[in-house]
Amino acid sequence: MTDLIFGLVKFVPVISTNTKRNFMKPVLGAFVLVLIVGNGWIEGAIAQKPPQKIQPQQQIIIPPNESADQLLERGNAFVRLGNLEGAVVVFRAAIRKNPELTAAHYNLGLAQAQAGKLKDAIYSFQRATRLDPKFAIAFSNLGAAQLQSGDPTRAIPNLKRAVSLDPKLGVAYYNLGLALKEKKDVDGAIANLNKSLQLSPQSPEALYNLGLLTQTKGDIPKSMAYYSKALQLNPEYPEAYYNLGAALLLQGDTESAIAQLRNALQFRKDYAEAFYTLGVAQSKIGQKQEAIQSFIQAQAYFNQQKNTAWAQQSDRQIQKLRIN
């Protein structure tokens, strides 16, 4: 099953706030290739990475003699090519041919979600679940799209429906964990992320998010273990490096914290929070000029994000260091 990663929240322990960014992310399932008689589905992963949205080079021609099933296959071919706009056009043509072709509604929703058209995706997933009330992954994707659009209250019932229909659907437990976190149900979020991890033990995202949640409960050593495991699975995970570095700083291991923060910046050059926290760490061990440069970088990137409050906080740190 293809993991399509979406977007949510990151805990910033040194700054002592929750910064809304795109690091805790709902996950979508794979495109459906063939609709089988009854409620069975053959699912196939189109790509191991989310296809990139590109503009179609020419008008999409819909062959008039193709059936809805054939158009479904043609739409999936556009997905393989990374042409989400073309896929949307063809899936809609398949639906016009056969409005009850559940796979076309589902694939249309997935293409729309990948293209960032969440409102349209929600509608398409809703159509798919109405046509097949036992379509677990469609309920999971519906919940993921609602969660990404900022509506965890509506997402939670659909995600619970998904896991009740398919208790082995790890992605649904993952999304449910994120939704419960948004509703401040930390224990419920941890339970569902652990269930997701049992079903998909090689998921760095689940480990990372468990790290965030255990850190909010004050168990820093356990959160550090989760971040370290996430990094074993994905050595290019800047958010995990950042939070591990920040946790090390809170534990008083400043030198190790600096090393992990530099790792984060290696994989994400514009990481404002990492520059800020690096400046904090450098100032603690007397690296005054290095700290000033880190805070200057943080201020620049906070300004780019239009995060005025933390740009000003960075400037206060700069002025304090220059005075002293």
C-alpha cells in the first residue's frame, strides 16, 4: 500500500510551544486498480512516493468508446506518470460512464487529495463510502482528508469505522492516533499509534509521533528512544533529529544536542526552530559568535514564515548576546 503523507503538528520542547507545521501527517492508502464482484478489492501501489502534481501538456482526450473500467485503468496510468490533473479528468469521465463505479470515486478522491484539493477529495471519498459501506480504506482516507482540512471531530468517526471494518488496517490506527492527539486525548492517541506500530513496525512516522506524545507527558528518555528508533528507519528525518536534539538539551547533554540539531539542518536548510534551538545550545557552552549566527538564521527563516513573534524572540537573543 502506498503511503501518501499529508500534514499536522510538531512539538518544540526548547521553545516550549506547539508550532503548527507539516510534520505529523495523515496517511492515505493506495489507488484501487480493479473492482471485483461484491465487496472485494484488488489494491495496488502505484508509486512508492507521492506523485508530483504537474500541469498537463495538452488537452486530455477521452476515447468515446472506452468503458468506465477502461477509463479507470487509463486514469491510473496518468497517476503513474505523475499527472494528477489528467487523472482527475479521466476518473471523472469514468464516473460519467458509470456513476456507481466505486473505484472511480475512490481514486478520484485520492488524486484530488494528492493535488491538495481536500474539499473535493472529501466529497469523492464520501461517495465511495456510500456506494460501499464496507470499504475500510475509503473511510480511512475520508478521515485523513477531514483531518488534514482541520476537522478532527468529523474525522474520528470515519477512522473508527475504518478500524472496525478492518482491524488490521494500520494506516487507519495511525490517522486515528493523530486525530485523537488533535482533540487532546494523549492516551488514546498513544494507544492507536502503538496499534499502528504493531501492524507496521517499520514506520518511522509512528515512532516519531509516539516520541512527541510521550514527551508531552514528561517522559523525555522514552521519547528520545522513539526518536532514535525513527532515525534508524529513516536517517534523513530532520524533525526526528530536531526533537532528539532538543530533548538532549533539556537533559543537559548540550554537545550531543548540537550534533543532532546540525543533523536536522543538514536535511532541512530552512529549519527555523532548529537554528533557534542551536543558538540556545551554543550560548549555553559559551559559543557566543556561533550562537549569534544561528539566531540570525532563525530570524531570517521565521520572517520568511511570517512568524513575527519568533522572529522578534530571535532578535532579542541576538541583542542580548551582543550586549554581553
